[in-house]
Amino acid sequence: MNRLVIANADVAGVRTDVHLRAGRIDAVGTGYARPSTPTLDAAGCAVLPGLHDHHLHLHALAAHWRSIRCGPPHVTTAIDLAAALASAPGDGWIRGVGYVETVAGHLDADALDELCRNRPTRIQHRSGAMWVLNSTAAHLVDLQNATEPGVERDDSGRATGRVWRADTWLRSRLPDHGPPPLDEVGMHLAAHGITGITDATPDLDGRTFAALTDAAATGALPQRLQLLGVPLHRSGGRNVATGPYKIVIADSDLPDIEQLEDTIQRAHALGRPVAVHCVSVEACWLLVAVFHAVGTVPGDRVEHGAVIPDEAIGTFHDLGLTVVTQPGFLADRGDDYLRRVDPHDLESLYRCRSLLAAGIGLALSSDAPYGPVDPWRIVAAAVDRTAPDGRVVGQSETLTAASALDRLLAPLDDPGGPARTIAVGADADLIVLDRPWAQMLDDPAAVRVRYTLVGSRVVFER
């Protein structure tokens, strides 16, 4: 659509019209419309730039929705888990997701056999860091003879059935169904007002990379797309942007510091900043040491920053780092954190306010499917930081609704930068809500999106 007017729009509390032309905002104000121009009536509801999810995993999200739920709130006991696995349709492989130890303890192949023995079964821990295979599945992938470093073994050298951060290897041993389609994911995200996505999956192989770029090119994924997992030796693809290079500091196997330094230096030499997965105090200080040794470049970012000690905040600022974090985890599993996390670290979990106060670039994201995908729920979580049981996790780190929303409005290529606004010349990536601006800020979790536009094209209509 070449021209469109969004009439009767509430733009940051001001009633006006927003005029779109050729995929951009052409004018803001009344009196510009031509009689022949198509009009979308906002009916006094808020119109704002489309939201950006600065860290999620598209194919994992698509697969998640086709998997058996193995953790809270759907499954809370070993009996529940056995019933859920028994209900899996078909007679082939079972893929479970969302497991946490409060359900049935620390699963390994033997323990999983007690719950489901007859079908090959693999269950992913809700952190996304580990898969557990039962004996049938372990036999089919020849786990005992695997040389992959992520295959856990006991003191006798026997594979336990637990596989850490080895998704690419494990996928190569499974029935080959190809990457899942992304149409449903794209529409679901659009329904929440998301117009831009950063896929944070590391080390994309050729087929996965092609599937992502094809989904963007065909419109199956209507959002603008940035990829962190583009290998250093590859260039970006059509209709997608190449983001910082994703590096994972795995807490199950901390990397050699010299190798980490070398990887960051190679990325910087190729003109790419880095996006480093960092979720523990140990990983935080390791990363600080490496950045002190090799230096930083604009665009370097820390993914998650799940625990950032007080003493590291000033260093993050001095290094010029941006933190892309997920307060939605607090709403999703804060009660578990309150039980299991060192009390000294609770105030440091998924920091927000202290980072902004220190002048550190901050972006919010979902980490879906491992965290809640709804951005309005993420805003609400940043505001109240309330766990499922009603307790608050880190009161000192709360944000206002406006500040939290801004951290979902930053550009994909500058997630810690200023929030995008409705301004002449900006991309016409817009959302129309079901309520005025002030009511949106009063209760963000209740917000519903009426229309989502990307490049002035309506991609979702409720």
C-alpha cells in the first residue's frame, strides 16, 4: 500500500493523524489527508512504533509449540510428567520441553526410563542448556560412542543421557525433518505488536540460515530480522541484517580464556561486535577480564546478564557494553529463583534500573521459547518484578512502564539506544492498541494489539 492514514491516533497522549507513504511516516498531524487516501481509524487509541524483541530463538520457538510440556505450570510432579509423556501422539520420538528439577529431580537416562521407556524420548531443560535422553533415545543416537564434548559421562565413562549445549550435534543424529516452518511464529509475534526480531541462536548452519532468510523473503516471517548466529566466515542474506557475533559462555564448561579472547578479536577484526551469553557471576567476571584484555567496540553486548554484581556495573559502563536482559523470567519462574538462588544474588537478578541509572545501554527481550514471549507481559514484569507466588524479586530494580516500553522500542542495531518514536521519515512499523496511551501505561499486561504494520503494510488485524 503506497499511502495510508492512521486517523484519530493517540501518539504519546496527543490526538493526531499519522500519514504513511511508501513504507515510511510521511507526516504527523491533521489536515494532510487526501480524500482518496485509505484510512485506518485508531478511534483514539494509542499508536506507537512496533516493538522489537532483541533476543529470541525462532526455530526453537516453533518446535516448542509442537512439543510436550514437561514443567510448571503444566507439569509439577513426576506423576504429571509420566502422564504428559504417555499422552504424546504417534509412536516415534517424543520431544519434551520446559523441564526443571522441582518436577522429578535431576533427570538422567535411568531416571527418564522410569517415566518413559518404550519410545525414544528427549527432554530439554527449561534453561535450554541441556537435553536428557532416555536409554532408547541414547541407543538410537549412539550416545555411548559419541565424541561430542557436551555428552556427560559418569566416573566410569558411561554416558549419563545428559547432553550439554550440543544442539547441532544432537540434531545431526535425529530424524531429519528440516527446520520447522515459521508462519505461525511470525503471526503470533505480530499479534503482540512485534515488528522486529533479533534471533540469538548461535552458529547457524547453512540450512537453518537459509530457512530464516527464506521466511523473511517470502513474508512467512513479516518482521524485520537480525541474526546473531551468522558465522564469521559468512556474509548476511537477503532481507536480514547480520548482527553482533553470538558467543556462548557455558557455565557447564567455562571456555579457555585465551580461546575466548581470540574469538572476540577475530570478530572485531572482521568489523563485527560480539553478543556474549553470560548468566553467572563467574561468567561475568571472566567476560570482564577478556574485554579488559582485548578491548571493546561499539555494539558489543551482554546477553542475559542474569547476575551482574554491584562491583561490575561501573566496569560495564566503562567498557561501553549494552545488556540485553529478560525480566520476564521473574514472572515466569521467580518463585524458583527465590528458593534456589543465593540470597546475596537475588538483588542482582536481571537488573534493569541500576543499569539505566549507571548509563549502561539496556534492552529487554523474551529469550523465547525459554522465557515468556508476550512483550506486554515483559513490560509488566519489569514494572513489578512479581514472581508467580506474588513475592517481589529485586524491588530496587523495577522500572516505570514507560521506561520498560522504551527498552522494547530501541532499534535492532542499537538495542541500548534511544527508543524509536513516531517521526517523519521513520519506517512505518507501527502498532495500534485497544486503549489510549495513559491506560496502556497503567496496565501494560492487559494491552491488546488491534493492528500491526510493517513498512505501512498491515500484517495483523484483530
